[in-house]
Amino acid sequence: MPSLGELIAPRRLGRDFRWLLASSWTSNLGDGIALSAAPLLIASMTSSPVLVASGAMMQFLPWLLFGLLAGSVADHHDRRRLVMLANGLRAVIVGALVVFLVTGHASVWIVLATAFLYGTAEVFADSAGSTLLPMMVRPADLGIGNARMQAGYLVANQLAGPPLGAFLFAVGSFWPFLLQILCVTLAVVLISRISHTPIPEKDAGATGAATVNADGTPVKPHPIREGLRWLRHNAPVRTLVLIILVFNVTWAAPWSVLVLYATEHLHMGAIGYGALTTASALGGMVAVFSFGWLEKHVSFSTLMRVCLSLEVLMHLSFALTTNGVVALVIMFGFGLYAFVWGTISTTVRQRLVPISLQGRIASVNMVGVFGGLVIGQLLGGLIAQTWGLTAPWWFAFAGSFVTLLLVWRPIRNIAAAKPVLDADEADDVADKDEPGAGGRPLID
């Protein structure tokens, strides 16, 4: 019988994968603590739905401002060191917030400014971090690798973190953020144990012929434009990014005021609000143990369609219910299908994108994710303030339903697409796929 460590992080994925997984889980615990503590902190300072929604919006806004730049930086510098530096800055920023809270000088505007600065550092940490897994494992192992990373997100960020953050906030407003600092700092130490990551030497995967100057010398393409050009010419990845953008708009609208929906509409209190996130994590844990079987027996296109259909039904159910227990059941189902969708969409994208473009394409995807979140959260706050706390759920239901009808057929093309690899990368993958070969190394 395999050991627990082998079940969580199979040996074939390598030692560096285990360090990456440990760092990710630890960082996610800190973020999970803040996931419930930060909205509770803002809600304790203001009852305005717009300001409450602005808390998350200010953290996600940096993706619109710096996302493409962060992806380009990740593709041209040591990705491991970038993650370490960015996470170190996140710890410092949260430390400043703790000082304001302890001294009694914190205000809602200071909290919003902290959220923006923290989000800016997170942009560079996530852009570089998202490129590490494809450098460590074979394409065939990306599904299981992403599933384990997502499992850590569920356990630490969604299951353990939020109730702990809500409990610590009830003890004192600064305690959850102190623990968050410790978690992020430990994550830096863990990821420092990963082998040195090489800087990609070429912008592979470019489309079209290279341009030249009048004297015949090649013109080096702008790195951000090169990534956008590749995305424009790759229909499956482009369509996937658009789907994620629109569905995040509809998802974020009601989620932006979820703390008010839970405490005022469902009358669940602060602990009940944290329990909603916990319920979704429990659903995700069921998906963790089911994903291996699903990946082998159900096509990705079918799974993607089922997940998006359940998203539509989830919005409708929340719009109709007034019962906290029913809401917990809905959130359990949400966690189950959201885990499957997140794992599949990430795996498909990573398989289709060349290694040297992973940072830039991932950053474009994340700009779509957080761009959708910013737009949705702004709309959610305005809709809730004008028509009530259930109105954003009706907006989400209508928008996601129409979008699902439009993307139903293109989903098949996304799941069936073949990867476009660099020439050197294709040779490397062929070598690694031979019997007995290990994962893709971090060191050339």
C-alpha cells in the first residue's frame, strides 16, 4: 500500500514538486485566513455594499494594471526568485496593516490601500508561480499535479483558513493577519529549497515569420506583444480565456457582497459566513478523490460543459433560497464542480502553451480572471445597493446562462486541441515520455 506522502505527492513528480506543493499549501493557508478576516474587517468599519465590494476589487485591480508586465517578467527572469521576492513583499505589506490595527489608526481607506498593494505583489508571485509546475513534470502528469495543487488550495485556503480567520478575528482584529504573515514567510523558505529555475532563452511559439530591419538584422519582438500575438492565433486557448473572463464577471457580482448576503439575508452571522466557504471546500475535497477516475473515464469537453451548467444552476438556487442550511448544500456542490473546472482549465492551458510563453499566456488568462472579478464586483455592489442582496444572483444566473449557450459547441474544440511546442521542448517531451523517464527537470 502506498504511503500517505506518495498519495499526496507521487514520487514520479520529483522532489522539487514536493517543495512547490508545500510552499503553495502554506501560502494558501495564510490567504485562506485573510479570505474571511479581510471582508469582516471592512464590514466592521462600514455597512456600504460598494465599499465592502471594493475590498476584493482593490486586491484584484492590480491584475489589470500589471498582469501582462508580470507575465513577461516571469518569462525572462528566474521564476523561483521572483516568487520568493513577491511573497516577501506581501508579508511586509500585511505587517504594516497589523501595525495600524494594533495602534488603533486603521481605517477603511487604509485597509483598501493595503489590499491594492498586497494584490500588486500577488500578481508577480502568481505569474511566476504558475510557470513552475509545467517545468517540473511531464505533460501527461499535469492533470495530477494540478489536482494536488488545487487540493492544497481547497484544504488550506477554503477549508481550514476561513473558519480559523473568522475565529481569530473574533478574538482580535489583528490576530488573523499576524498568522498570515507567518504562513507567507514560511512559504518563502519552502520554495527556496527548489532547484534553480533557468531563464527561458527564446520566445518560442511565435506565430508568423520574424521581422527584420533594413540591414537584414532580426527585430526582437516586444515580449508582451509576442504573447498576445500567439494567443490571437491560437483559437482554443483564446476561447478558453474569453469563457473564463465572462464567467468570472457573472460569478463575482454576487460574491462581492456574499458577506452581507450571508449575515443579513440568510442571518448566518460571521461564523456562518466562514462556514459557506468551508462547505465549498468540502465539496472540492470530494472532487479531489474523484478527479483521477473522472480524468480517465469522462472526456474533458463533457466535464467542462457539466461544470458550466452547474454554475448556472448554482446562481439560480442562491437567488431563490432564504435558508442557511440550503445555502451550505449549494456551496458544497459549488466546491465540487469548481474544483473539476479549475483543474481541467489549467491543465488544458498548460498543455497547449510552450514553456517559454507560460508566464505571458498565464498572465493574460489571469488578467481575464481578475478583470472579470473587478467588473463583476463593481456591478455586484451597485446592483445590491439598488435592488437588494439577491439581485446580483439573478444577474449572474441570466448572464451565465446566455454565455453557456454561446460556448457550448466551441468547448469541444478546446478540449480536443493539440499542444504547440517549441522544437527543443518537443524533443525534450519525447525523451521524457520514454518508459522509465522522469519529469521535466528544472535544470538544463
